[in-house]
Amino acid sequence: MARLSIRIDLAPDIRIGPGKVQLLEMVAEHGSISAAGRALGMSYRRAWMLIEEMNSGFGQPVVESQIGGKAGGGARLSALGTDLVAHYRAIEQAAERVASPFLARIAPAVRRET
């Protein structure tokens, strides 16, 4: 079945799409950038770079890091990060509802390997 993938270009160098949103969701779930990266099969460096890109692009953190101590460090979504994920998922759901009849008509035309 055809599936819609949304990428939102907010400015020339500021984009948000399914990969970054999933990374943010994993940070929220795991409480750590490195654990979020591992969950997605992504290196810590790549995960950190994507988060830094979002943090600087929005002018305020979407992910807030906590310095390690006895219990170790961690990371959590800021209020902006939480809103960003929620709004992206709402846009995605609305687009899926609108696009599904069109995708259903296009999908049968795709050549399938046998």
C-alpha cells in the first residue's frame, strides 16, 4: 500500500521530517541521545548532530541535555520539542486522511516484482 511521507521545509536550512521526529520520540522514550540513536541504528554523533541542527535552527532547544553525575546524564524534550512532535504527527495524520483516496488510485499502477 502506498504511504505518505511528510517533510516540512520551515526555512532554507530548517527541515523537519519523519526521521528527525522519530529521533525526538526516541529521546523522549529513552531519556538519552545515545539510547535514542541506538534504538534507531544511528551513531551517537549522527543523533547529536541532528539534534544540534534542530536546536540551532529553532533558536531554542527542542532537546535539553542534562550533565552527568552519579546517575549519569540524560536528555529530554523541551516544551518546544514536545509541541513539534505533536504538531508534526497531527499534520501527518491530516495529510494521510486527505491523500488516502488519491494514493489508493495511484498504488495499483505500481509495477510489482514477481
